[in-house]
Amino acid sequence: MTATLRALLCLGLSVGLWTPLQAGPLPKPIIWAEPGSMIPQWSPVTIWCQGTLEAQEYHLYKEGSPVPWDRQKPLETGDKAKFFTTHMTNLQAGRYRCYYRSPTGLSEYSDPLELVVTTGAYSKPSLSVLPSPVVPSGGNVTLQCGSRQGFGRFLLTKEGDHRLSWTLDSQPQPSGQFQALFPLGPVTPTHRWRYRCYGCYRNRPQVCSHPSDALELLVSGHLPDRPSLSVQPGPRVASGENVTLLCQSQSPRDTFLLSKEGAADSPLRLRLKHGAQQSQAEFSMSPVTSAHGGTYRCYSSHSSSPFLLSLPSEPLELLVSGAADTTSPSQNNSDPKSASQAQDYTLENSIRLGVAGLVLVLLGVLLYQA
């Protein structure tokens, strides 16, 4: 065997040892953050990167950084690594990607993960829903995130979703409010629909406010029964009376809800005592005012799935009469104190006019004698 042939054989063996055994690119890793992608300032956060069992090392890149942000060996499970940060600050906020190295080469980059720091330096926005937080299965709603602080954009997150769900630029309103409208739907009973929103400025898109109060959509029609709603002493009451709305279900339930038509607030929720499986709940209004007037519906539910409701009851209209009278300028009724003050002012003016007349008479006499 010639020297040239031996050299070619050795070269072929050497090349064979380093040729990737897997055809095509390696699977793209998955990246996420715990407890989520919106982290309060100074709180800990863990970024996870999950690849394959063949991964030997994981690399974390931050957008704008020329070198890897961090690198870690895989955990005992072998297919993922964690990158832990003890204190979340503005420095850690940004967009991240990860990849892994294996004997067959380097993987693709993961999809981006946007890590946002939330701070109490900004006031939290409000989150409401139109037309109502109670949504029939398959229906559509609009979530409204708003603030008077002048945020340039709003972020809407869904509970259980590690990624930022939606981002919209804010729109100024004539009232001075800045808001963004997030359309959602169709709403289904397959999972929980619980949301929060955040406000951010355009020049610091990864530094945002603390979250709004949580808003949960309630899916009606999942339970097949339809409760009935009645009122005592009756649908027409006077202001100041005590009123009780009674919601009755055909099946045993431990949770009942009462909603008012046109109200953006969450329905009143009444949970029965532990272990009690009654068929009715009483909602008391004592004493009623004109603000209690309106159209009501009630629902039943189970505490184990509080966002899944029955069909709505038939509407019940409550009419409240005898609200406090207000005095208009055209009314003749006057306050006794005001009338007394007016009489005092008239007497004082009469005395002043009498004194002035007397002075004029004296001056006339003096001029006549002179």
C-alpha cells in the first residue's frame, strides 16, 4: 500500500469520526422564565432552556450583548439547563435567546423571550371588560387597559402563559385617559381566562408598571341548568327598604353569582359553607338606594371550577322609587335659616337708609342757617 493511499485512508477515517450523525439542523430549544416573564424589581427569576438529551452545554444570549450572557451544563435530566438571577433589575430586562451544543454540532436559536422588570415607580393601570365579565361560551369580549399616567404601550398577560400575550400602543382619550383595547375570543370553557395588564413607556419598553388587579372572565352555559331569580318583598320597592334577591338552582351547587346588567365589575359571588350543598342563595341589599335599581341575573357554579357557570336566570328588573328629593331653583320651598338671614339683611339696610336720610336733613338745616 502506497504512502498516498495510507494518507487518504487515515483522512477518511478522521473525517468520518467528526461527520454529524444526524442529518439536518438540530431541534430548536424552548426558552421560558419562572415565575413568568414579568418580574418585580429585586425579585429572583429563573430562565430555562430545554433542548435534547444529547445537549452538552447551553448558551444564553441577551439582545445587544456581543458575547454569551451565560452558559450552563445541563441538569441531571440532561435535556435542559437553568440560568438563575437572584435580583431582577433594569440590567437584566431585555430579549433573550438560547441554543445548545451537542456532539453533532450547534442547535438553532430558540424563539425570543422578553423579560420585563416591573416597578412601583409607575402607578398600576386599570383593567376592565366590555360588555361584561360574564361571557357565553363561544362569545367575544374586549379588555380595556387604561391609565392617566401617559404610558406609550400596554402589555396584557394571561395567567399560566410564560410569554407576553399581547402588546398594543396606547391611544389618548378626550378624558385624559390613555388606553388600549384588546379583543378576545371566542371564549371557551377549556381553560381559565384570567388576565392582568401593565403600562410601559416607549423609551423604556422593558421597564413597566406593577400589574393591574386581576380580571377573570366567567364562561356561562357550561353547566346545563338554569337557576331562577326572585325578589322579596317585590320588584318595586322604596328607597331605604331591605331587599333580598333569591337565586335557586335545580341542582345542588356551592357557589352562586349575581350580576347586574351594564356593570363592568365582577358579579357578586356567594359561596356556601364548606360541605353545604344547598339549592339556593340569598343576596341581601340593606338598605336599597336608587343605585340598586336595574336588571339582574344569577348563575350557579362549583367552587372547584369557579369560572364555569350555569346558564343565566331569566332577567329580573328591580325598581327603586322615593329617592331623596333635590331642590331646584324654581321651587318656592326655602331654608328657614336662609329666610331669617334675608330678613336680617333687609332690616340692616332699612336702618342704614334711615341714618343716611337723617344726616342729609341735618346738613340741609346747617346750610339754611348759614
